[in-house]
Amino acid sequence: MKDSLWIVALWLFAGFLILIQTTCGYAMDSNFKQSLKSVLVHEGGWSDHNKDPGGSTMKGVTLTTYRTIYGQDKTKNELKNITDEELHNIYYNNYWLKASCDKLPLGVDYAVFDAAVNSGPRRARRWLQEAAGVSTDGIIGPKTLKAIEQIPEIKLIDTIIDTRLRFMQNLSIWKYFGKGWKKRIDRVRSTSIKMHFKER
């Protein structure tokens, strides 16, 4: 009897946590799949542009990143044929989790995720903190998360996107890639807002 009551209590508590998560608009990991799909729309296929500081890239994964994770002996040809499992692993562990997207509200998580993929997780975390009005130490802890709760998600999204755009426009290679980057950033803004309202 006691065991049955314990199981029921755990089930109710789990339901309560899900309700709180949904009510607060927090996606945790539930939005990763859709966010990755949206990122890959922009990342495309193979790229090896001599003006791109990332160098050889397949679906947004650079050869340097690929070798760091799967071995320094990995070749460009192997990167071209990266598996879905490898791709998922790289984006989830090296961008989604490192940018703390699993702790963020729906829509905000994608805005930060795409920024992390494009400009690095640490910079994305600092842009998030700047939008939240807290110290930009790059550490998403209790203070940052508390501050995020006090700000409307749409305002967070817009501020992050605006900061990101200003940063990109100041890069010396904006003249080569600016048109495409601007299109991507505008798309990220609209997609992030749609994601936020989709769960309402």
C-alpha cells in the first residue's frame, strides 16, 4: 500500500513539474530538435571559402571542431560525410548545452543557440546576460536565470538579436558575408518569436 502511494506521489509531482515548465514557457530540451532543424536551414552543406575564418565546414561543423571531437586524423572527406548521429552530438553537447539553452524559455533558447553556432557559446551566453541586465561573465547561473524570469521573452529575443547584429556588422568580413548574415539573423528573430508563441 505504501509503495503504491509513493508511486502515485511521484507521478503527481512529475505532472506538477511539467505543468510549471509549460506555464513558464521553458522548453528545456524539448525544443532542441526544432532548433537544430532551423539552424541547419542556414548552415547548408559543404563550404570551404578562403575568406571564411571557420575554414572547411559541413552543415555548420568546422573541420577543427570535427577533429577536436572525433580525432585529429579526420579528413575533409570524412567531414563531408558526417553522420546524423555525429551532427546531433556536436550541436547538442558543444552548442545547445554549452550555451545553456536547456535552461531557457522557448524562443530565447533558439536565439541563443543560433548565436552560439555562429559566434561561439561564450559570446552567446554573454549576449544573453547583457539582455538580462546582469554581469556578462559568461556563466549562466541562478542570478542570470532569475533575471531572465523578470523580462518578457520577446524583449530578450530582440535585445539578443540586436546585439548580435551590431557585433557582426563590425566584423571586417561583413562586406563579404553581410548580406547572408543579415538575412539569417532576421530569420532567427522571426523564428524565435514564432517558437515562443507556438507553445502559448
